[in-house]
Amino acid sequence: MIEALKDNWTIVILGSWNTAIFNPRWLTTHVFQAKEASLEISIQPGLPRRIIGDNVALIPTNSRLMLAPNDLEDATLVRMEEIACEILGLLPHTPVNSAGINFGYKVSPMSEELRNIIPVILSTQLASEGLVIRSREYKWVCQYEQQTLNIRFKADGEGAIILYNFHLDVKDSNEAAEYIGGKVIRFREKTKEVLQNVFDITLED
């Protein structure tokens, strides 16, 4: 069984953000189509606030702006992408240095076929030292078109998590918007292709 990990489906823009700008009034006036936005503040100190509108959550910090969908419907994913590009267009002087589009999936339990594709490296050698492998993690850094695609595979006795990060270094907000625009659905489809053609996993419709 495979499921999409919604918390890992995000757009992240690294830069120097003025977090005071991101408040419900400014967002409903300039960004959100909805007339109202909700503000969520964590009771745990140090965690950033979340402003939710148009079914998308914005999580701003000084060093990054994260956008996360409330669901994984196509319309929500496209709106998340549009909001990211709109904010970049409204704040063109904000220093921005990179942008990432992220996805995640959980496989549980792992099939025998998947176990055979991803062998346990050095299992015999570690066992000879009295060490029992409880989990393992691999990372592949790939070039995909003009951006980097980082793929992480984490497995334990219960299953596996596969994370994708499409990453591009940019010189300004305009370049970041050009990179993000029109990519979320297309990159999602690429993750499905990799799941099927590399890991022999097919998502159910």
C-alpha cells in the first residue's frame, strides 16, 4: 500500500523574508481570493505561525517561505503554485536564493520486489560486528532538466518513505516565480513515473 504524505507536499522559497508582511489582512487584500484568512499560532514556543486561505497554508520565517496544501486535489496544488508566484511578484525586492517543490510517499508494508531493488548494504559486515540494522536511508542527487532532483529513501521494519525535492538556485524573485510556475502538477507526475519505473510502485487512482 502506498499513500501520499500531505505534509511533505510543499513549495519552499529560501531568502530573506520580512515576516511582518504576512498577516491575514495583507494576504486577503493582495493574494487570497477568499475574503477571510485564518491565523494559527502554535502553543509551542519557537514554531512559526500559519496563515490559511484558499485552502493553502503559508508558513513564513525569516529565512524561508513555505506553502502547504490543505488537500492534494489538483485545484489546490495549482492554487498553491499561483499564490507562491503572486507573492514573489508582489515582493520583487525580497532577496531570494533558491526554490524547491517537494513531495512524499509512504509504502507500507514493503513488497519483496521493493526489498530486492533496494538491498541492505553491508548487512553481512555489520552483523559480523554484532550490529542489527533497524533502519536505513539512501539519497540520490539527480539532474532533471535544469534543476536538481533529490530523492531520499528511508526504510525500517514497517515500511519505507520516499521523498522528492526538486531544487533550483535562483538569483531573484522573478527567476523563482518563473521556476515555480506550471511545475507542481508536472513534477508530481514525474514522481509517479519514478515510483513506477524505478521502484516498481504504482499509485492507485
